[in-house]
Amino acid sequence: MIRLLSVVGARPNFMKIAPIIDELNKDELKKLPAVEHCLVHSGQHYDELLSGKFFADLGLPKPDVNLQAGSGSHARQTAEIMKRIEPVLLDYKPQMVLLVGDVNSTLATALTAVKLGISVAHIEAGLRSFDMTMPEEINRKLTDAVSSLLFVTEQSGVENLKHEGVPDEKIFLVGNVMIDCLLRHRELAAKSPILDRLGVRLNGSGCRPYGVLTLHRPSNVDDPKTLQGILSAVSALAVELPVFFPIHPRTRKNIESFGLVRYLAHAEGANRVGVVPLDPLGYLDFLSLNDGARIVLTDSGGVQEETTVLGVPCLTLRENTERPATVDHGSNQVVGVDPDRVLAAARSILGEPARSSQRPPQRPPLWDGKAAPRIVAILREHLQRNGLA
């Protein structure tokens, strides 16, 4: 019996683990050696809007364990997850722990597992922004350093790991499980009522032009000047078309405490413009909203990837990206947070012809919806070769 354990803690983790669980379930139908899988929710995102609806949208099973670690400083949250995951690992005794992404749950579980002698596989390894002020960059590098298997989404990740001295036999370029998830759910997302509810769906096919904004990184939302600059640029753009803004609870709190609510639109009705605040959306609603957008502005790595495959122009509101394939192969531009630069880049995109439905967007190699089968096959081979299965 193969025993695997996965830990998820934040919204992007759920999209990344869902295709893996689907593939493990398919393996049972193929009469392959049984896999027992324990899904642990760290509770890092504990709001129902931030996690609960995502489990339902993605068809994920209810977690076997919820650590209910909650929020706090990086040190407190990481330490709390380590304390709470240790007895779960000791009790379940997995042959390998599967970790996705770069959140505190990822690093906390990796450190705890390897100190207990349990091997770790890191899905989405090797991504580097080369910006050590980003908590995610620290989590990525440390998790990669202690992992036995490194599953990489794009060629830059392979090159980064080799530059850091990682042996070739640990590195596997497999594609992107986020894209597996997107391609499996895109048709279902198209049936979401979100565009009708927002009043942007036209009679017949298509939508009237609109944009989407997401902001959650501390460097953007915890500094009043930076947050004001971004909102001022987007509100100037939103005079020309509505920009829908699903607001993370932390971001909303800061907008209110910094006195920046004036940048948000309050008018109702189908013809409204401005920066339109929304509650956090479920996966299907958010995918539908992005798929129909004329432009997306974001500081999210996952949104950079999704818009690349959707073919939607994306402006990354950061000075760097750990996902250069979205720029080299996709529709992403890294524009920073200077208001004039953001507004100029956005208006340049809006001045171009809208994307043609006849020309499928370019995708990075192996972003084909088949990353999860590759990962599960490698996991099985590795465990069997090392006598762990």
C-alpha cells in the first residue's frame, strides 16, 4: 500500500492538488497498486469565501484533517502549522509528502516531514523571482532545498535548480497542474452566472469590455502610498470600462483603514463603470470572469499563468515575476506599480484589437493539461524503485 499525504493551505494550493487527486483516483480504476491519500488543510486560509467554496467548485473531497492553524505573523503561522502537522505525520506514516506552491503551509510541512525522515515531493519547484523580500521566494527556495523530487512547471525552473546545484535526477519538467485544473473546468466555468449578475454579458455571444483587478501581496497592499498609486491608476482606467475587483479580506481592510474607499465605485446597474468591488469569488466564477476580460491587472502568480492560457492580456503589478514563461510565451507584461506606467500599458492594450477567438493563445511547453498524470507516474516509479511501495 502506497501512503501519500498532501497539505494545502491557500486558494492556489487547492487548484494545484485537485488534478493530482483526480489522477490518483483514476489509477485505482486502472488496477494499479492502491494509493491511500490523506488530504490535510492547514487552515492558513480559513474564511469560507477563501477556501470552502473552492473545495466545492473543484470537486475536492473534504479534508481528512483540518489543522485550523489560522493567521498570524509568518513566524507564528509557520510554527503553528509545524506543531500541528507533526502528530499527523507520526500517526499516518506516509511514504512521501506532496507539497504544492510556496505558502507558509508548504514550508512548514516540508521542514517537519524531512526532520521525521519522510521524503518530500515539491510540485511547482524551481520558480524564482530573485527577490528575497517576498515571503514566497523564501518558502520556495527552502522547500526545494529539502525535497527529494522536484516537479517543475517551466524551463526557467529547471535552469534555476541546476544553477543551485540540484542533481539532474531530482528534477522533472512536467508542466503545470494549475493549467490541468483550468482546462478541466473551463467549460463548466462558462456556465457560471457571474457575467449576467455583473451586467456585462451581451445578448447573443460575447461581453462588453471590462477589466479585472486582483491585489493581495503585502508589498502592494500594506503600504498606503503603493496601494493608493495602484488604485489611482486603475480608477483612471476604469473611466473607460468597468474594472471588477474581487477583494481579499486583508486588502479590503487596508483600503478602509488607509482612507482609499473613494477609489471604489458605488453605482449599481449594468452601465456602471469604475473600480467595482466584489466579495472573493469561487474558482468557477473567477475563471469565468477572467476568461471574458479585456484586460487583467494582478500581483498573483497563478493569475499570470491562467491568463497566459486564456489568451487574456495581463499586467503584473510587480517589478519581477517568478514565472517568466508567461512573458516569453504568454500574454503577460511585468509593469511594476508606478501609476503612470501601469496606466500607459493598460491603455496601450485597450488600443489594440481584441484577441481573436480564431487564434488560440500560445502556451509554454507541456502546459497541455497532462501534468498530473506525469507527476503520478514519476511518483509511483520512484517509490517502487526505492522499495517504498
